[in-house]
Amino acid sequence: AYGGAVRAGAAADGRAAEWREPVSLACSVYSSTSHGQMRLEPRNSDLTVRVEGGAAKAKKISGSLDLAPHASYSRQSTTLSVPLAKGAATLHLQLTSAWLKRGL
């Protein structure tokens, strides 16, 4: 997935940014069977925000998200909050999952 520049939002403290363009991410999710139950293996992904300009101490800040619980055969959207490292910020995002055919 690739991002781009964002402009500061209108948050009360002036430290918000908003990204209006969708960002696509394709990943493989694997299943396993345990005690007769099929489950998806964890699919941990790191989301990184790069801060340019300003007085930010950290120029790259990451947060982790397990995508497996959000995988679905039918198109499904979920609103999530992903805390970034050291409490620097929180990413609020809408994750839309769609199962793709094999070989794409």
C-alpha cells in the first residue's frame, strides 16, 4: 500500500491529518484446522505514518494491526482505531475487506 501527502485537519488541537483517497492493500490469509475448527492464521501488518516538517520528534511512527479477524468472503467494512507507537497518535480508519479469487 502506498500513501501520499495529507493536510492538517481542523482538530481542536490542530494536530490532525485526514486522508480522503482510498489506499489498497492486498495480502494472503492462511487457514488452519485445530480441534475440528477452521480458523484464520494471524496476519499482522504494520501501518507507518511519515511526518514531514513541523516539530515532530519522530519522523516515522508505526502501529500494528491483525488483518485476519477482518477477512470476509462477503464485502465487509469495519471502523478501527490503531494506536501508534509510544502513544504518539491514533489512526482512525475504515477497513473494507473483500475476498479475491486465487491467482490475482
